[in-house]
Amino acid sequence: MGTLKRKSGDVAFSESPPPLQKKIHHGGDALALTEEAAGCVHDVSYPEGYVPSASTANLPPDSKPAKEFPFALDPFQSEAIACLNNGESVLVSAHTSAGKTVVALYAIAMSLKNNQRVIYTSPIKALSNQKYREFKEEFSDVGLMTGDVTIDPNASCLVMTTEIWRSMQYKGSEIVREVAWVVFDEVHYMRDRERGVVWEESIVMAPKNSRFVFLSATVPNAKEFADWVAKVHKQPCHIVYTDYRPTPLQHYIFPAGGDGLFLVVDEKGKFREDSFQKALNALVPTSESDKKRNNGKSQKGLVMGKVSEQSDIFKLVKMIIQRQYDPVIIFSFSKRECEFLAMQMAKMDLNDDDEKGNVETIFWSAMDMLSEDDKKLPQESC
């Protein structure tokens, strides 16, 4: 295995997914191919001179798994959990919402079962807060450390940002020496030119006896990353990759100034030329579009007319709701655009009569719980 030196792009993940092929590497030499689990690719990197164990048993016959799930596991989840049961690190590379968190949950459950400390790191505070709430309901012995908030720092499972984990290692925290497993969520952030060094240093400085769970979006150089981890920590690092999407993607076009929605790429990834041509034909010429909007001002791709007017985005969202394609997220690139669209969306009726009744009941129940003084506040009286 060649020496890996990280410059601007080395070790950091790249963008496009890897080809679905399976190899087992040992000491830099490719060995014979082994059978591939259905729906996923399982590879493994060994450090130089490492002799893998001949045993393939994951759990003793009479042993129960650390955690059982109320649903059948996907092949990539089963493969990754088998690596954890063997006490070996694993990189799980899968699409967003494919179920990578299941592997993290099992690693946490296994650590708590064995009275070990486990660290869960994420790239942003909001995600750390979300995972803390989820894990707290599941395991109870969970703490949070984000820099802004510290809750139960002596808990067996600690959720934190990656920067906090790096800082703890720099300071030589007592907790670091007790860590058996470290979960790095969104580890593909390592390719970020500014923040990627945080992940690199956090992995390099991690305790030598600890094991790792790396959760990542689909990346092409996962094998290179696993080779690096195996070399740095002198331990095997498995790669479990899948391109399976639980929710197939469909691509639609809404022609600017038009009033239709056209499916151009279906759930099987097939491009629909006829639908695309219909979308092009439905485009309203710029001059006519401008007249329709009564000389609205265009800024960064969004026509900023009056709030009372129906923009393309408003018509698009209305159509999505009518077709029951919701929920929907609207991305905008400026604060002004966000405010403008929010004012428009506020005029859209998104609830049926029963839901409106429930909203009103909840609102007035909350109002009734306020003290008399609070009810007189300007914010409430309006």
C-alpha cells in the first residue's frame, strides 16, 4: 500500500460514486474476489503485515445482538453490523436517507451493552442537537457537547461536533482514553478545503485501541480512505457501499411563466425526451413573461413583484400540494427572496377543515395557560 499524503485533494472524498466492483486488499496486493452481498459491495483494507483471522463468526450462537430492529435490515446494514460484531471499523457509504443511522445506533447499543464509552460526532450543531434528542429517547445514557451547550458530559454516549472532539483530543481529556468507538457522521466533509483538516486530525489523534464507524454519502475513493485509516491505526477498515435509494428520485421541469409540471427523468433514471420537449415548448418568452408580471423586478433569477401576485414558485408549490407531492422545501439564495416567498406562501391554504380546527384548539389551549399579565402583552393582543 503506497504512502498517502494529503494535499488539496488526497484522502479527502471526491464527488461521483465508485464503480460496483469488489476487491479484497491485503498489504497493498489485491487478493481473489469474494462473493458480493446482494445490493451492496463489501471491501476491506488491511494494514501492512496484518494477518486476518480465519474466523468469520460474527456472534456466538447463543448470543443476542446488541440491538434488534422492528424491521428487516437492508443488505448493507447487515454487512456493516457484522463488521461491528467482529470488533472492526467500517465505512458505510450510501445515499442520503438510505438508513446509515441504523449502523450508528447498533454501534452505540453495542458499546453501552459492553459498558464502553462511545462518541458520536456530526459536522454541525443543529445535527448534533437532533441526534442527541433521538439517542436520548433510545438509550437515556446520552450527553451533548456542542460548545454552546453541555449536557451530562460524563454520559457513556456523547454527541458532539467534530470540532469539539478534536479539541478534547488536543487537551488530553480523560474521556478520550475511555473511548471504545467513535462514530463520524457525514465524514465526506473531510473533502472540504477549509474544514476537512478537522476530520483528518480527529481521526489521526483518536485512541489507538478505539474502533470507528464512518458514515458517508456515496463517494468514489472510499477504498483510498479506508487504506489510510488502516495504515494510521494499524487495524482493518471495512467499506460497505450501496447505491440503493429507498425513495427513487424523479426529476420534473416547471417552465418559467408556464403552468405545467413535466417529468423529464423517471424513477429508473430514464430521460424522457418527449416530455422535455413539451417543457421547452411551454416556456413563455421573456417579453410576454415580463408583461404578465406587470414589470416586476428580476433579482438573481426570481421575479420580485408584488406579494399579492402569484409567482412561478407560488404556482409550482400550489401544484405540488394539489398532486400530493408534499412535503416540499424551497431553496433560495438571498434573505430578501426568502422573505418574499414566505409572504406569498402564507396566503396558501395548506390545511383542511379538520386540521384547521385542531390548530385553533391547540392555539387557544396555549393562550388559556398564559397568566393574565402575559395575555395583555402587545404580542398577544395583536
